[in-house]
Amino acid sequence: MDRSDDSLLDKAFLALADPARRRIIARLSRGPATVNELAEPFEITKQAVSKHIQVLEQAQLVTRTRDAQRRPVHLNPARLEALTAWIDQYRLVREGQFRSLDAVLQSQAKTHTTKDPS
């Protein structure tokens, strides 16, 4: 992973640290939406929602397109997949360590059971 990947990863996690942006991502997982549609459930201004979307765009988690007068916001699933892959590489290492620990503990339990039948 090079510095640009690190920077993008930092931006993505920083963007996802905010609960409003996570809610926007959750909403976009059901399909594209306009800023007005995304702003509906929030008790903040449309301008504030637009700023949240800009942060998500800078992190490449969402994109915007133009459809006549509409400018729908779309989730970028490839970027989310890249984040998931980054997390998974560490999760898989930890799972392997836990499996090894389980094997050692089971082996010790069997040894303890055969030595002490009571």
C-alpha cells in the first residue's frame, strides 16, 4: 500500500467516523438519491448535508451524476469493497491466531483430562 492509498484510507475512515455520513451511506445503499432526498430525515440544513456529501466524495465513497436537472448521489461500492478488503486482511490474521489458540487449549484440556480422571 503506497502513500496515496494510505491517504485515501484515512479520508474514508474519517468520513465514516461521522454518524450523519454513515446514515447517508446507509441510505445510498438502497439506491441513488438527491441532496433533498438525503436531507429529509436530518434536522440539519441541506447545505450541511451537501458538505457531508462533499466529504464522502473526497473519500471516493460516493459519486454524483447529472440527470437533466437532477444531480443524484450514488454509492461507490468498489470503494467500500476496498475498505472491506483492507479490514479483512487483518481480521483473517486474527482469526488464524484464535484458531491456533483454540487448538492449543483443546490439546491442553485433553491432556489434563487424561492425566486427572476425576
